[in-house]
Amino acid sequence: MFTGIIEEIGRVSQWQQGSEVCQITITAQTVLEDIHLGDSIAVNGVCLTAAALGPNWFRADVMVESLRRTALADLGAGASVNLERALQVGGRLGGHWVTGHIDGVGRITKVRRERNSLWYHIQLPSEVRPWLVPKGSVALDGTSLTVADLDGDTCVVSLIPHTASHTVLGQKAAGDAVNVEADILGKYVKQFMTSESKPAAGELTLEFLQRTGLV
């Protein structure tokens, strides 16, 4: 579990994508301070496992499903990536609950500046749009952001100067891809409301929630 508060921008030093093995090696500093083999690190919002560690780098295996569902395949040596370690129990939740499981790949259609803000218009995958609501949360390349507006399948977010300078989003332009993860709470609510076994009025009980896997 992550929070969407990016700790540092790392750099891809090696990307191996073969028929049998897909591995990514990333140079970093902050996220390596207390990391161990097997720990989780979010790379552009994708939860990866540290399979090898060096003094200023870590390597992770990338599953085929991750290549299909995310924009990781677009990366190459030298690419910048958002990095965040998994949330520690008792730590501050500065963003929102982010699982590191990407729902789909969005596409930036427009970037505009308004005083000290950068406005990004993101074309969403059709399956992701129903999970978002205005003023709700969304993670773009692992960055926790507030949905400022929704226009059809387009999500509009605003970046403050700190977010623009401390994440890879500030380096992106129209046409670039971003990993999109909708708020997990919205997914559960949608699943609950569309379930054929949802309770009738007055029948929402602990037993019902347990039976439907909601608790």
C-alpha cells in the first residue's frame, strides 16, 4: 500500500525485455535508505518488488501483465520515474490509499498553465472513467491528485509547483502516457452498488458484508 506522495525521481539505468525475462534497474537514493530484498517500491505507480539491491540502485522483475496494463513498456534507459516506498504503519497518509495496481493507461491531451498551476487533461480508458468523481482522488504515475473536473472520458487535474518539480508529471506533455489508478474506495462502492446480491433497504448487516467479501 502506498500514499501517492512521491519520495524521489529515479532514473532507469537498464531495461531488459526479452522473451522470457523482463527486468528494470533503477538508480535511486532516498528509497534505498531502509529497503530490503522483497520490499515493495512503486515505480510510476506500479508496485514492483526489489529483487536485487546495490549501493545506488535496485532491480525488479516486471510481469507480463504489468506490461499489458501499464506504460512501463514505454520506458527506456535514461527515463525518469516516480518512486515511493510502501507505507509504514503509523506513517502519515498525505495522499490517499494507493495500491500500486494500475487500472489502465491514460493519455495527456492538453497541458495549460494558469499562474502558478499546471492543468493536465487526461484521456481516460473507458473502463476507468466510472470509478472517478469530481473532487475525488486519482493516482497518475503514482502521484496522488485531486480530480478537478470530469468531461466525458477526460479527467482534469491541477499540479502545484512542488508536484510539477518533484514528480515526472512536470516533465510530461500532450501525447504522453500516464498510469492511472482509481481510488480503491470508489471501486468497492461501484462493485457494491452494481452487485446483484446488494441488500434491500434495512438489510445491510455485518453478515452481508462478510458474505460479499467487503470486510
